[in-house]
Amino acid sequence: MRQFFPVEDLARDERFVQTNMAERMADTRVPGGGSQTSSKKASSRSSTNRLTPDRHDASDRARGLMHGIMVGEIQALEGAGRTAHDFDAGDGSGDTIPFALKLDMARQAWDEARHVEISAKLSAWMGTEIGEFQENTVLFEAACSNDPVLRLAGVNRALEGLAIDVFTQMKEFGDLAGDPYLEFCEDWMLADEVTHVKMGSDWLRKVTENDPERRSRALEFQQVVDKLFSFGGARGDTAESSFQLARRFRELAGFTDDEVDTIAELDEQALAERKAAVRAMNAASAAN
Amino acid sequence: MASETLAAAVIGKVTVTPAEFRLVAFDAHELAALVAELAEQFGVANPIHLIVDEATPLAKLSAELDATSSDAPLTIRAESGALENMKQLTTFGRERAAESLGRMLLRARDRMRDDFADAPPDLELTLAQNAAWDAYCAGRLARRGHRVVQQRWRYNYRNRFGFTDRADEAFERLWAADDLGFAEMVAAP
Amino acid sequence: MGDAPAPERTTARAPFAPWDRRDLPGMFDVAETARRVGNYKWAEMKLFEALGGWIATVPELDVKMRLGTHCYHHAWHAELWHKRLPELREMKPERLTQPANEAMVRFMDAMTEPEAPELTIEKLVGAYRVLIPRFIAAYTYHRNNTSEITDAPTIRSLTFILQDEIDDWRDGEMMLQSLISTEHDVERAAAHQARLEAIMVEAGGIAGPGTIGPTTVMNGGSPTTDSTTEGDA
């Protein structure tokens, strides 16, 4: 078995169709739309892009998000498993990671496996078929770095941080909608994710204790991934964002206020860039 | 064939706007043919105008009937997400489109009944009324051989009427029904 | 109630209750126990690494999830052995975290060789039809032969671990039975198992020759092999 495993080779059954960030960003449609159809009236029911039960498409949006969570958990499972496999136990230098970190990654693999189980059950409960929506493989891409410290930054802090934001939103949705399972399950998964983020924060500090340059590279990489995982501003503190930064849970997971503020700024930047890109594409399209 | 000069694609009594899509890979003629096929299956003889908003990936749908006669124009508005292949975004999804448009045609047919005279226009329906009507349409589509995931509509109904045994029983009644009036259909569980 | 005086109560009792049949003698001294535990830890590590690595390579969703769960089970076993080693006078656990012999290294290389997505049967055969049954055997032998009193901490770990091993073996075997559906699949599974078993036999088990003790007797009734001496790799 190879030491490092490329994202293109992730094994899936025939129900799954994969896509990547470039393909997703090539879709220039925006939720607000542009022409005169029913959307104006419909969106007027909800003052934000947030997933709330008063949206006309609440259940379908929740189904899509839950499927996204499920495939994200599959990739997180694969990523944790690969980190347990790819690096020998050692002192943390070079291609090695401490034995205890390997154990933590194996533990995370179990947690992620449970999350796949939970989200598959919830998907069935919500009437979603496995593979019904396309799978964006961006999460595993962040887990592919050859430097284990970058994996910690990209996966445990950025990806699992995103999971905290998404699960918080889904938990609230389940609570408001009165869904007895959704709120219950998301609460459990949220507890695990806070643990994973904290684990990442702790190990990142520990492994780079005597290597400030490596630490700053890792934090830089985390910012890149955080911006990527903002999905063009879909996550952020603004009303235009579909889901919010879960500040309280991020604090529990070891993020400082400054770090959360930085993520919020990155989200805003991503939203502005996405809007500018859509405007440019629409202008080019109109000119043709 | 669609051409840049055409504002709409027309097949028989079905017109699709726009004739050419820029943001999604839909074929207006394929859409028109599908609407015509569904209209025949559900016995909707009205002239139909399908207007697709390709600028949004959302999936809102509405149907507007000018009068209750079989020759009154029927306008269906669809956001592109209601017609696309969710596994290959921006491409046409025939199964999903058939399910979306089938529901709109069944709604239009319902509106031609006297006991639907009090039904508000689609865009003025409450979320709960929409959910009840969707369940009623989806059940009939399933019995007509269309691929419909019942649990999806049960979940949608539960989100509007509550996660209770009573709501589930009401959903089952709607799902199995073929001949309801508007008041019966939207009655609270 | 009656006139008879109540017997005097005493708190003096035998150190071992009548139902406690544990005994002192055990087959392994501290050094031999540490050696075996080091071999176990090495093999458990290799197994959890393999299971973790394979998760991304198997397309079957249920198998993917079980591998994730089992990956942690074996990591936990490795952790228990890692913590036991200093209690067995090995202050640098890495020193004894070793394969029993060179054949065990070859076994692990051969077991982890399958990577392609269509080789799920081979992956599962290696883990669940060859290696995990060997763990069950090694641990059972160790638990049944070590001193029940002096080595109680090892027994406690063995008992927990054995429960996992048996549960995981059952899971793996059931996954395999559900995947093996043609004659060709049967041949694939059997051929891979035979190849791996041959290397494992050469290794003599997870802790080397004597992993499960002497198995044959001389005419006079003495074992033909001595597990504690021949077990040293």
C-alpha cells in the first residue's frame, strides 16, 4: 500500500459522483437568481440565506446539507485513517508523528466512522438516498499533505472547525423544526468535533514546539483551507452567509477570539471574491 | 433546433423560455418534449408555458392557470435547481424534472376542479398548504410509475405539520388519495 | 431469641476465598512476558495502520466504516501494550516494539500489499482470516498460561482485547461471507489466505515459534518445543 493516497483514487461505489472545488465554482448561478420568476416571493419568506424552517425549501436544503455532511464524514474518516497509516511513530520530525498522535488519529477514524453511520441514518430519515447529491472532494484534498502538521491544521482545525459551524446550524434547525432525531444526533456529533479540533490545536502546538517556522507554515495553510471551506462566503458572520461561525463551540475547541475573527474576515473576503467573480462572468456572458 | 434568434422553444402546445440556456446545460426542446409527455399522461390539454430561471440553483416551482377551462393558458415557473441532475449540477436531470413538472401539472389539473376554487395562487400558499399539496401530488405521481421517494415528502410534511403519529397518519391519507378537494387536502392533521 | 449464646464473629478469613482458584505458577517470567507484549504491540500497530490506510481504498461503504471502527480497536490494544511495557521493566517501550522475526515483517508486507479498490476480499482475508485468528490464538494461550496472580494486569488487558478480537473477527468474517459470492471469489480468498498462512507458519505466530506453546509430545510425554526459550527471536 502506498504511503500517500491521492484524492482521485478515493474508492466509492457507483452511486457516488465526485466533483471538486473548481467545478463547483464554475457554476455561476446564485441563490438570489437574476430573472423574474418565483424566487423573489419565495425568498422573501426568509430574510437571510440561513437554513431555517421558514424557508420554502427548508427540508430539501436540509437534505442536501445532510448528504454533504455524510460525504464529508466519509472523507474525514479516510483522512484520519490515512494519517494513522502514512507516518511512522517517532519524535515528530520528518515523516514521523508521535505514537500518541497516531492513536488519536485512529480514535478519530472511529469517531468519523460513527458520524458516517449517524449521517447515513439521518439521511434515510430525511428521505435522501446515498449518492443522491454530488460529492465535493475538497475535504480529503486538505488531508493529503505530505506534512502531518499541515494535515492537523487543514483537517483538524479547518475542516473539523467547519463541521462545528455546520453541525451547530443543523442542531438549531432540528430544534426549531421539532425533529426529534436531528437535534439529538447533531449535538452528539458536535461534541466529537469539538474534541477533534482541540486535539488538532494541542498536537499542532506540541509537534511544532521547537520549530516556529513549521508552525507558521501550518497556520498559513490553515488559513488557505479556511478560506476554501468558506465556500465563497457560504459560511460567515454576515446575513448573506448560509451558515454562521459557531463562535462559542470554537472557543471550547481551543480557538482564540483573534483566530475566530481572522476566519470571519477570510469568510468575508471569500464572499466578496465570489460576488466579484459572478459579476464578471455575468458581464462577460451579457457581452457575448 | 434552438437558435439564438428564438425566444422560446415550442413543441405542440408547450412553449419553453428561454430557448437557449447560458448558465445551465439544459435543452429547451428536451424540456418541452418532457412537459408535453407529462401533460398527455395527466390529461392536461391546456397550452403550457414553462419559464425557467436559470440564474438560480434553487428549486422553487409554481403553476398559474388563467382560468379553469382546458384551453386556458397554464404557466409553470421553475428555478433551474428543480430540473437539474443533482449528481451533475447544471446538467438536466430528467427524473427530477419529471417529478417537479409532474407535480405542477397535477396542481393545475386540481385547480380545474370546482372544489379547488378557493385555493390561493401558488405563490400565496402557506408553507403548510404547499407541503400538503406536494404530498398529495407526489403520491399520485408514484402511482403513475414515476420515481418518487416517499420518505422525502413525508419528511417535508413532518417539517410543516410536526413529527407526530397524527401528522404521519394525515400524510398517509394524502399520499393514498386521488380525489380530494382543497379544503380536505389542507386540513390540519 | 433462644438461650444459646451467639457464636463469636471473627473477621479472620483465608487470603483466598474458597471459590478463588487462582494459582501462582505461570509459564512466563517478566522478560518473556515483556518480549511477547512487545511483539503484540508491534503487530497491533501494523494492523491498525493497515486498516486505517485501507479505509480510503475500499468502495464498499459498510466495509469502509467497519475498518474505521476496528482501526481504533487495534490502536487501543497497541496503547494497552505500550503502557504495560514499562511495568515489565522496559522503560523504553520502543526497544521491544519489534516483530517476532523477519518472517513476521514479510507477513505484514504481504498482508498490506493489496491496495486496488477491487481487492477488498484480499484485504479482509489478510486481516480477518489470517492475522486476527492468530491474535486470538496468541492471546488465549497467553491468558491461559500466565500466572493468574503475578501477571494479573496482563490478564486484564488480554481479557478486554480478546473480546474485541473475537467481535472484530466475527464482523470481518461476516463481511467476507457477504462479499464472496462466486467460485472465483472463493478461489481468490483461499489463494490469498494460503499465501499468507504459509508466511505466518514460517513466522511461528505473532510472538514467533511457541506463540501458542508446544503442540506435540515426545514418547515420554515431554513437549518437543519449549515456548519460553524458542520464542526468543
